[in-house]
Amino acid sequence: MNKEEVLGRFQRLGKVLMTPVLILPIAGILVGLGNAFTSKSLIAVAPWLGTIVPKMIFTLCKVSGNVVMNNIPAIFAICVAYGFARSEKATAALCGFLGYMTMNTVMGTFLTTLGVIDPAHLATGQSAILGVTTLDTGVIGGLAVGALVAWLHNRYYKIELPPVLSIFNGTRFIPAVTIFSCTLLGLVMSFVFPPIQGALGMLSEFIRSAGALGGFVYGSAERLLLPFGLHHFVYLPFMFTSLGGTATIDGVDLTGAVNIYNGILNSASTPFDIEVSRFVMNGKVIFAMFGLTGAALAFWRTALPENKKKVGALMIAVVIPCFFMGITEPIEYSFLFIAPILYVFHAIMAGLAYALTYLLNFNVAGSAAFGGPFLSMVFNGIMGADKGSNWMVILVLGPVYFAAYYFFFKTVILKKQLKTPGREDLSDEEGAADAPASDEAISEVIPKIIEAVGGADNIKSADACFTRLRLQLSDESIVADDGVFTRELGANGIVHVSGGVQIVYGNKAGLYATQMREALERE
């Protein structure tokens, strides 16, 4: 596989994952509202929030949003299997979920039998996933299952077995081979993942003892491991075990950074301690409230003119949970797989935020356990100034981070022509519009498009991006002249690419793709 094919696969992965990414903003807002308005700090200021009705409303917000946030790996497994399947996509999606649960059940049963997992006393990295106690492999587990199922599906969905096994011909073979293959994957992961967890434990010891350098590693590693779902191995040990410190506050023995920080908040005389604050995500206040907001502005400013309105709405939706509640995944997943170079910069800046807040003694927690960055800034930072919160540090670091993210993201996006949200390689499509030039309904145009590209048998797949109907073709030489598409079929342009064509229909491209697949009976 050459460089272009690898790049193409990653670009397609980014597009496939755009569907779950677009689900994350509303889930993040719901979880953020729930966490913020049920936090002890806010209830102490507004006791009415602790009464039955508001408490129930915000608790329901939190649990409904967590349906998505807690099951991202399963959603990714389904979407990757569906997105990469050539045909019979419903079967692929079902098998994505079936394979994910098979892997988790096998890992959980196998490791519980060996005594590695004790269901009554789960260690870091072990959890109950959809009712199954197992290793938490995070997003990497979901992506691995999705890729495996897609490969199996594309290889075997048209299989013809001997007569005695003919009941399993075609797509009926896919669930069977999925269960078998994901059973093996679960056994492999049972051996592969524990050493990875052990290595992360050693990393935690280094972070605790290395001061500002440890803070940099803490922040960078936590962000770099997020795509693989392993980031909780970085912060959880510090939050809830002795790695995060032990202290006696007002006669109460406390262990773990979260418990100690809470003890400081509830104490009338105990000042903040940076050795505790560093492990309750004080650096996140800087990059979540300001850095990623600058990145969102860069995405909007660099979006193509016809996509600015759509991208603007998306960015507002992802910035709200990020700025107010510290839920960064919605915006991070919008560019992680599409532009990894931007994510590496983000991870480095996150590490630098933790190092700087350590050196400047910034004691404002950014964890959702304290209402997220914004509410923590108000109730723990500004209102806790007399305890040494040093909240005014953000007046300097905040604007610096906003500007750094904005200018770096904008410069790199434009220089490298990255396909971040709202950007497609549309150099020759500046006049792309929402509606076709023709007055015909989309359903009437679809058969003519099929005929113009060489007929149904010549179309291998039909998909869409923001503005293009993307067709993979068996023979590109029989496609009609470009003028047929622009003059007669309402297109704003047509781009010839290796293996097919991309016909520009503006923001209705998705509708064209859907109706074409229906006409071709491909779904």
C-alpha cells in the first residue's frame, strides 16, 4: 500500500467517524449541564439546585448524555464497520456491535477466570461495559473491531459455501465469522493490554516525581492517549489513589487529588496546594476555555464560503461544552483523524499548560468533578482567591493560548490544505450552491446522472462529503463530457479523481448520494 492509499484510508476514516463526532456536541452539552448544576460548589451557592425537581432534571441530562459519552468505542466500532463495508451495510453495522461485545465478553471472562480481574474490586483500566466486566480498551478497541469486521465483511459477504453449509451463504456468514474472529481478538487483547497498562503505571510514577516536567508529560500524555481511550490511565490514579497525595485536613485523612482538593474547598483555613491542583486538571482550564476556542475560530475562518454557516453552527455546538464544562472530545474528534499534525500541536500545548500552571501556582481545577473549567474558575478560583487560587494567571495565559491556537491552526490548515471541517479540495468550485441549476427534482436527476457516468453497473459506490457527490467507478473512460453535468444535470462542477468522479452539488450533495444509493438498491 503506497503513501497515497494510506492517506486515502485515513481521510476516509475521518469521514466515517464524522457521524459519531456530530453526535458528541449535544451529548457533551447534556453531560456538562448535568455535572455543572449538580456540583457541590454550585449547590452551596444556590441551594435550590439541590431540591428534587432541578436535581432530577440535571441528573437526567447527565445520564442521557452519558449514553453517548460512555459508549464512544461501541459507536466507533459500528460506524467503522458500516462506513468501510462495500455493500450490505446494515449487516456490517450489526456485526460491528456484535464483534465489540464478543471481544469484551471474552476478555472479561478469560481474565476473571485467571484472577486478573476481580469484579468486586476493579482496578484502573477495568470497568463494566454495557453490563460486561472487562478490560476497558477504549476507542482503540472499538476501532480495531470495526476495522476487522469491515475487512471480514468485504471479503466474505458474497461467499458460497458447500451445500451442507449453504444456510450460511452470503451475509449470513458474517455474524458467524465475526464471533469467531472477535473471540480470537479478545484473547489477544487479554495478553497485549495488561503490559500496556503496566507501562502507563510506570509513567504515573515519573509524572508524580518530576515537577514541571512531570506536569508537561501529564498533560501531553493524557491528550495523546485520548484517541486510543487510554487517557484515563494517566489521570485516574492521581485523582483517586495515593499517587495524587495524602493529607489530613480538619482532622480527616484524605487520599487522592480529588478528595484532597474537595477537603481544601470545604476547609475554612487550608490553602490550595499546587501539588494537589496539578492533578485535578488545572492546565485544562487554559486549553479548554481558550486554546480550543481559538482552534474553533480557525476552523470557521478557513472553511469554504459555502460551508461557513454550517461549520459556524457546528463550532458553536462543540465550543459550548468545551469552554463551560471542559468536555473537549467533540471538537478534538472533529480534526483528530483528519489533521493529526494539529492534534500533536494540541497535545504539546496541553502539556505546556500543565507545566506553566504548575510553575505559576495556578490552583483552579478543570475537572468535571468540580463543575468544569468555567464554573470552577468562578466558584473555586475567583471566590477562592484568599486561599491562594491565583486565578488571575488566566488573564495572561488565556489570551496567549487563544492566539497561539488560532494562528497556528489557521496557518497550517491553509499552508497544507488540510481538509478540516468545512474544507474540501474545491479549488474549481467556488460557485457551488445548495440547489442545482436545473429546476428538476433530485429524484428526476438521479437516473440521468447514473446514465451519464456509464450506467448502474459502472458505479461501485456512491457517497458524499459537504458539497460533492463522490462516485467510485469501474471504468472512468465512459463518463460523459463535463458539460453534460454542468449544463444538463444541475452540477456546479465535476472533478475527475483516481477511480471515479466527484460531482459538485453544494450542501445537497448528501441528498443526491442517499437517493442514488436507493436508486441503485445499494442499501
